[in-house]
Amino acid sequence: MYLINLITLMIMPLQMTLFDFTETADISGWEIVDDVVMGGRSNGAFYLSPEGKGVFSGKVSLENNGGFSSVRYDLNSLNLEAFDTFLLKVKGDRKRYQFRVKTGKYDRQSYISYFETNGEWQEIALPMHEMVPTFRGMRLNMENYPGKKLEQVSFLIGNNRPEEFILKIDEIAVTRK
């Protein structure tokens, strides 16, 4: 049994790309969800840059009880049991963002990790077991992300202040450390 597990680990990929942005990437499945769904006034956009990077940008407004902008992408159900970490290649604007995942695209809860951007290209590693379950900004009394199934990824900005933002995304992947 040990030999079978060792062979399985040797032939499994160390990394799997979930979305790779290129000049010809199809971004039609990416969807903006702003606080306007609850009456807010934030305004986000998502587009492909000429260099082939996904660009999530806009303005967060606190007017009318607003305060967030997000972009999400639904995946075919993926089994992630062989992996333990999300890898993001991003360039931000020195602001804090959330990376969010769902095990089912219709789940109410998202599992989130915060990350800070520094104005340069970064490779950010987010351990799956540290992603906490939330719903509408509230921490839920559930286990952290189980890391077995994935159907949706998203980025969100909501730092409790009005601000313009821009986050460039090169790649989203999973790996095992």
C-alpha cells in the first residue's frame, strides 16, 4: 500500500493551473458582483489587458450601505484532494483583497483568505486549511475550507472605506507544498 501511495504521489502534478490569463484567454465567464445587489453604489469592471492579464478595477463606495466589489468565475467541479495551497500571481495597488472559493457555486458560504498587494508582481501562497467560512462578512461556525472540491473562485475588495482599486491577475493555480 505504501508503494502505491508513493507512486501516486510521484506521478501526480505538483501544480495545476485553474486559470491562466493570456492575450487570447476567454474571460466571458468572469462576472462582476458589486454591492449594488444590496443597494450600494460601488462599480467594478473586469477586462483583459493588451498584455494578456485579467484586470479587476473600479471604485468602492460606502454610499447607500455599500462597500464592496467582486469578480467571480465558475469552474466545472474540480477535485482538489491532491493539493493544499492556492497560488495567485497578481499585481495590486498596495491594497488588501480577499481571495474567495466555494465548494459549490450555489453555496451561501465562501471560504476566504486576505492578501496584501505591494504594487509589484507577487506570487501569493494561500494555504487551503486557513481559509475561513463567511457569509456577508460574518464568520460562520463551520470548519475551514476542506480543500476537496472547488466550483468557484473570486476576488473581492471591501476595506470599509471608499477607494479606487486595480488588481491585475496573471494566474490562479493550486499546488501541494
